[in-house]
Amino acid sequence: MMANTISRRAFLRAGGSAAVMTQMAAAQAALPRWMPRLAFAPLTQTSVRGDVLVSIFLRGGADTLNMIVPHGEDAYYRARPQLAIPRPDAAGSDPKTIDLDGFFGLHPSMERLLPIFQAGEMSAVHATGSPNETRSHFEAMDFMERGTPGDYGLNSGWIGRHLATIQNANGSPVRAIGWGTAVQQALRGAISPIALQSIVDYHLAGDTAAAARMLESLSSLYALEGESLYASAEATRSAINILAGVGYQNYRPQNGAEYPEGEFAMALRQTAALIRADVGLEAACIDLGGWDTHVAQGSVDGIMARLLRQLSDGLAAFHTDMGSDMRRVSVVIMSEFGRRVEENGGRGTDHGHGGAMLVMSGNLTGTPVIADWRGLERDVLDRGEDLPITTDYRDVLTEMLTLRLGNDNINEIFPDFSPSGVGLFRA
Amino acid sequence: MINRRQFLETLGIGAAAAAFTVDPGVLGRALASGVSAGAFMPQHDTAARDPLAHVISRLTYGVTPALYSHVREIGVQAFIEEQLAPETIEDSAAESAIEPLLPILNENGGVLRVGFENDRGTVALALIGGTIVRQMLSKRQLYERMVHFWGDHFSVYVAKGQVLFLKVDDDRDVTRSKGMTTFRQILGASAHSPAMLLYLDNAQNERSHPNENYARELLELHTLGVHGGYTEADVQEVARVLTGWSVSGRQQNADGRIVYEFREMFHDNGDKVVLGTTIPSNGEQEGEQLLDLLARHPSTARHVATKLARRFVADTPPESIIDAAAATFLDSGGDIRATLRTIFNSQEFWNAPPKYKQPTEYVVSLLRALDYRVDDPRRMAAGLRDPLDTMGNLPFTWAAPNGFPDVQSAWQDGLITRWNMAIGAVYGQLRGAELGSDSLIALLTAEGVDMDTESVLLFMGRYLFGRDLTTTERDIVVEFAQASGTEGEGQIGAGLSLLLASPAFQYR
């Protein structure tokens, strides 16, 4: 073999005119041609049989007693002299609970959700949650997302098992998207979910031809690997190709929807765009963090109020954007546990047990708040301090899975669980 | 499509083994202990790896041209002992590289907060830069690994208010100061760390309304572990013990300095009972007694041993190595070096399957393999911040106190960012830093590698992976390289970016 002298520069530089681009420049170069048939058409039903599922997780144990407020409950006001949200009929002009059904109401920061509740397209289920007694964030989140409270036996999550067991022909690599930097546990399973932060940034650097060649060679190398890493690589490759075809930079929300700033709202906006682009999206997970309010939680304003505003305004924009297509979408919002009934000395709340879930869908029975409510006196509280769980969260999810997502394999999705009806979704 | 195991079987595993020079010290010890040479084959679906490469990738953040030569020269045993005594290793290169960051990194967090209240980004970049640069350049690699390990074990989240500023003190005074001493020392340092006391709200833990947050994580995450045998009542008692473990207020010091302070007025006097042991009323000293109790508890030994084994051996470490490490931990009074030595001398360590690199580890290993020099640590940190954040592994940004997960399943997503980092690193696109092509060429020359595309890439494969490329890998890489430009011009760069992005380099 001839020994060539490799100059320092030539050693590593790409040759010829294939100038190496920054990621941003490559993004611009790779802008897809406008594909009007694919992009943003009204939802067609191809192989996604049921509703598109959007699962929103409030990380940190959200104080849902201050979100769906039991304003008819005296014990609530006795337990929270600083933090309780004033009754709907409280004197003065300060923000107060927005009544929903004469007993429960909404935190005032959630005002943009009121019309959706009133239209029967949003409901809350209270005194619900995962029955495992843990008060540890990671355990509680983990169990809730796995769908097997108390049991680490299955490596998958409830949505992962749903997607693995539903008998549809959906082979799309973007069936399941976890918005953010890492895929949520709920999505893990036999299917390959994708962690996505931004639709337009999802491609290899370099000019298109070089990137395509490298992608091919990477695919060959990863094929020599163990199953799960190979699956991850293949999902990445296909997703790159599909997402390039969506044309997100041209997406315009419909019906005058205005999304607020922030990652949470952007995830919802991009979900709307992907639903409309008909790329086979079946399930999306979105996280909203910051709910672990041990100190200075605030009441009608403050830390939690701001989070509730972020949550509500984002959901409201998504609802407006989707318009009549909400009949093909189900959104569920949950948190790993609720918080203690009694406030603590730091003007906050500590870890609790039961709490509320929210559901937004075009197919609800329309009861604003469903709860098997036992009151808040000490003798009914879990450990004498926490809201008990009178409706297992898996009952809520089971109803959604069977009535809206077209999946009856509940025994595989929630093993060792016997579901009961909740009356949340229309049959 | 055949997988790697099938391919190796057609080669004959023995053939793969013969390709490597096994350090006689390691082999000699193995034979003396009755373990066959075959035991050095990882039991994983992969080609056998050179023990020199194995020790480099486990104890350090990855091979560099200099380290490749150094470990060959002194051998595996000497290298392990060298790394276990970081204070004996001269480290001027890394120290001068981070010098621009020292005005921040040496300052008190409270003072920093006064100066940088509206410029958190600068402090964040100093912390990130200081961490990454030292992982890249320090010769005290095992020490940096332990700083990293304890930073995850006693994890704090810098996005929570003042914690960002106080993490500067925590990094210096907790993990760096105590990282290779004893567990009791580092536990004590963490329990006095304003960053920790604020992050987990213990600074506000007072007798009339105890705040359990830190007490719970102290038991669940820092010491006994979630199944270590404590009860909810223990959590509450620990919270009582730790009432008063707080921080000085900003108003107390003219320059804004924040330090640990025991607040008498917050403390819940009276006896407590924790894990069946009575802690008599004794003010601040109750906490020290508590930490003594927790540090020497067998569940703590097991919990810490498990995490060390997970970091250094495998995602699911064999029970036997956990047992051995826990025993050393207990017998030695929580001596970290002794515990590590037990792990590094074990059969399980040498037989360990490849461990998937966390995203930041992967990026650092890229930069080390290409012998990057750092001109401007802050600028470099700024350039790395977004990709590391996208992959969910930006240092100190794990929100929960359990720290970044240390198993493959948590990190298999984000491949596209890894691939793009590999491309960017090869083409010298990192701001504030410069690729070491000189030393790579010098290495190739010293090793007598012919300077044609295939020869160079074959050598780079061995250098990066610690084993020869398989025939299949070679074909794929060389074909790709040859399609990417004319001989020498651009082919090597392309092939190198593919090697760095390939699955084998995702493992250590």
C-alpha cells in the first residue's frame, strides 16, 4: 500500500464541494416541497382506528384539590387557611373558584377551560389515582406509567402495551411520540416510540446526499446490534424521512387558535399539525413539570396558578385548533399523586394520594366532575391525611381504551385488574 | 441477516481472542486464582475486548491518543493503582484549561447570586464547562468519574432558584472535595450543602411544620434505599432530627455569602427514634448521630454498592459483585477507594458486558478520541449545551433527586443527536475547542499504520472499540468512506464519523 502524506487539513475535511453545513443550514436546505395532499388535511381515517390519544403528565404530584376545587366542602377551607381557593360566591373582587356543578369548581386560572366544560367536551374525575401507597415521585410516576401499581415486572408502559395489542395495520414509525428529550415510560413497549423536541430539527447534518448515504450505512451497522438499539435506529431513520414530509414550518393553526409561549404549548401545536398531516400518529405524550409545590405554592396566584394557566391556555388553544376534529381525539391529563389535604408550614403542600384527572374529548357524557366523594374529614382520609382513591385511574383509562381507542385487550394492558365503568365516555 | 454472535462463531471465538495482547499481570492473576483465560471474554453478544481497552473505558471517559500509549506502557494494574491515587497525578493541562472559569467556580454561591442574579447563564456555563472540560482533559479520570457519580447520587437540580449558584459550592466542597474519601464524609458534606438544603426544602424544615422532603430522600435515595427497611414514621422522625439544618440568610452577610447554618429556633428538641435507635435530644449533634447511623447501615452499603456496580460493571450487576462491594464498604467504614478496588479486581468487572454510554459520556468520549484541546471553556460549553439538553443529559439538569438514570433503556432515544454530534466533532465544528489531528496522525505514524483509507479506518476501529472491526463492519465503513470523496481527501473523515456514530462506539 502506498503511504500517502496526509496533511493536517486533508486528514479530516470533507472533499470537494460537499461543504459541511451546520444543522440549521441543513434544515433550510432540506425544506420539503409543499405537499398539499399530505399536509393539514382534515383527518382521514386510514389505519388509525380510534381516537388519537394525547396523554399529558403533570410531573411532581399536582395539587389537584386546588385545581378542581371542592368549594362545597367546609373541611377544605379549615385545612387550608392560606392556600384554599375562595368559594365562587366569596365577597370581594379577588379571583375565586369558577363553579362547575354546585360542589366542585375550577381554579380561576383555568378560566379558558370553562367553555369546554360547558360544551361537555371536558370532564374531571376526582378522588382518583394509582392505588399503590407510595409517596415517592419516581415510584409513583413509574407505577402509574407502567400501569401496574406496585409491580415492576413489566418493562413496558400502558400506552406501549395498548399500541402493541391493538389490531390495526398501522406501521408508521411516528405512531407514538414522546415530546421532549426522552421517551416517557408510558410509551415503552414493543413499538418504537420517538422522542421529539421539534419536527423541523429532526434530520442528519450535512448535504442531503451525504446524509442519506450515512443514514443507509448506519442502518446497516445498527442491524448488527441487539434488538432494542436496532429498533431505535430504524425508528429514527424512518421518522427522519416522514417528518421531513410534514412541512411544519407552514402549519397555521385553525379556527383562530392562539397557542401561548412555551414548550408545553408547542408540543400541543406540533401534535395538532402531525394529526392533520395524517402520518399515522396514534399516541403522543407530553410532560408539564414543576408541580411539586412543597413551599410557597400560592393560591389564586403564584407558582401553581401560573402552571394552571399554562396548562389551560395550551389545552384551550389545542381544542380550538382541532375544532370538529376533536371527535377523533382524546386527551387525558394525570399526575402521579395529589397532595395532602392540610397545607404545611411553608405555605405549600406535601405528597398526598388521591387527586383529579382531566379528560378532554368530543365523546364524553358531559358530567363536569365525576367522583365517588367521601368528604375530607379525617376518618375517611388515607392515613388520616390524604384524599383517598375511590376510582382507580385505570378505570378511567380502560373506558377510554375500549370506547374511544378501539382496544379491548385490557387484561394485557392492565394485568391483574378488574375494571369498573366510570360513566365518563359515551358508549 | 446474521448477528454478531453468529458471525463470531463462524470466525471461532479463539481467533478473536488471539488478536489481542493480554496484559500478563491480569492474565497471571487470573490463572493464579484458577479462573481460565476464557473468563475474560465478555459474556455478551460481542467480540472479546482487549483488557487495556476495557480498563480505559470503564475507569475513564474514553481513549485518547496519549492514554492509548500510556496504559500500554504501564499496564492495567499500575494504571488502576495510579487512578486510585489521584492526588499523585499531575494535572496541569486540565487545570490551565479551566482557569478562565475559576473566578466563578471558586466563589461562594450566595456572592455569585448577588453578582449574577440576572445572568444565570454565565454561572450555568461555568459549571457545565468546568465539568465537561475536566472529564475531557483531566488525567485524574477515575476521580472525575467519582465526582460525576456522587453528583448523580446526591443530585440537585440547578433550575430550582438559588440552587444554581449554590451548586458551585456543592461541586467544589462536596463531590470534588470528598469524592474519593469515605461515604460518611461525603454524606456529611452533602447534608451541610446549602444547595441540597435548599433543593429539598430542608432549609425551611422547622419544628412547628416539619418539611419531610429532604428526610425522605436522605433515606430513600442517599442511604438506605427505597426497600432498605425504613418506615413512614422514620421519615417523620428524621425530619424532626434535621429541623434547623439550614442556611444563613442573605441579609446576614454583607456580600451575600450563603453558608450552612444551624438554626436553633427551628430545631425540634426532644428525643427521636429512628430505625429503632433512640437519638437523644442534643441539638445539631442529633443530625451527626443520624448520619453516622445511616452511613454504617447494611442497607446503605448494599444500596451504594449496587449503584457503583451499575456504574462500573453493568446495568443489572450480578448479585455477587454487589455482595463483595457491600462487604468491603462495610468492613472499611465506607472507604470509597477500597470499595472501588474490590470492584476492579473482580471477575465480574473483567467479564462485564459493554455498557451503553449516557449521552454526555458519549459526547465526552467523542471529544477525547479526537483529542480535542480546549481554547475557551465557556464558549465550548455554550456550544454543547443545546445538544446535551436535547438528549436530556445536560449536567445538573435532572429535576428529580434520584439523579440521571444509569441504564441503557433510559438513553436509547436521541440517536439522531448523537449521530449529529459525531459528524460535527469530526468536522471540527465545536466552538472554543480544536480537534487534535496532530496527535492522531502521530499515533498512526507511531503504530506504523499505512496511510490509506482502509488501513487508517481499521486502526481507528481498533483504537475506538478496543477490538478489531468485524468483516461486516469493515465492509460497511470502507464502502461508505470510499463513496464520500477521493482517496485521502474526505474519505477518512467520513469513515471516522461513521465509526464514531456506529453502535460499537455507543458502548464503553
